[in-house]
Amino acid sequence: MTTLTSTTIKTVTVEHTQARRIRCTARIDMPEYGLVAGQRFHLVRVSGTTYEIKKIEIIERRELTNGSVWCLVRNGENKEYGVTLNHFRHNHTCSCDAYVKGHLHCYHVEYVRSIENARAAEEKAARVAAEVGITTEQVQEIATCAAQAKLEKQEALEQHQAELDVAQLQPNYRTMSSIEAAAPAWMMGRRAA
């Protein structure tokens, strides 16, 4: 019996950025990285342009009586941590080693905050849809169209900026005679006739 062992890639190289942490969502299955479509993960800079992949998922979620939210989170190494979000005091906590050692921010808290913000936005959209009298599918369609329009606008701006950059790099071929013809005589040191 032959056993195949697959190794997952733990680091990636990302150029043209100096961000300490990049939040990502896998759009397709990427088995070489151990990611499935729709899974959220973070890229944490190790050194230079090398980033480590930090997978994370919420296993359990509870709303506490004081309005806080507690989540049980599992990272890519199958370690579980408890994350508490206190929305009123904005003092979020995590049971991971980094947080216990005095680091006030860890990727577990950031991940849970982003998920909770998305959940709140969806609930608000559903409430607005119910008030207006449209379905949540129509709200999602409107949001998708708005996101697509924003993406198209961003792409158009990037294209325009690229065209401007190319135009600035091209030399100006105007000749001295055309400048002299356009300038008044006194600017060129000549007397008017």
C-alpha cells in the first residue's frame, strides 16, 4: 500500500506592497495552499516580500447577555481560540499567545470583527429591504451591481492613470520655431515690426 503525502505551501511572495497583513478570500479551490473556495485567510508578512498564509474559521458563535459576541475560532494549525468582541467598549480579547503576551491586535480578532461587520451589514440590508418592500435577493443584486460598477470605475481610473503615465514619458517634439511663432516678439528678444 502506497501512501501519498501532500505538502501544503505555507508561504507566498507578494510584490509591490509593504503591508503587514493582507485579508483575503479564496475565489477558487487552491489545494496546494490547503484552501477551498470562499475560505477567508490572512497573509502575514514574515520578511521582505514573503508572507505566511494564516487560515482561520469560526467554529461556534454566541451572543452574550451584555451585548458582546464570543466566537470559537480555529486556525490553520487546528488550534482553537476564544475571541470576544465588546462592541460598546471596543476592547476585544483573544485567548491566543500573541494577545496574552501584550499584543493588542491579532489576526483572530481582526477576522471575527470583519465577519461580524459583514453580518451586521446583511442584517441591516434585510431590515431596509423589509421596510421598502423588496426581497433580500433584490438587495443582493443591487449590491452586486454597485460592487461591479465600483470595480469598473476603479479599472477605468487605473487605465486612465496608465495612459497619463505613458503620455508623460513620451518626449515633447515641438520645435523651437513653433515656440517662437506662438510667443510674443518681446519674449523672444525681438522688436515688434
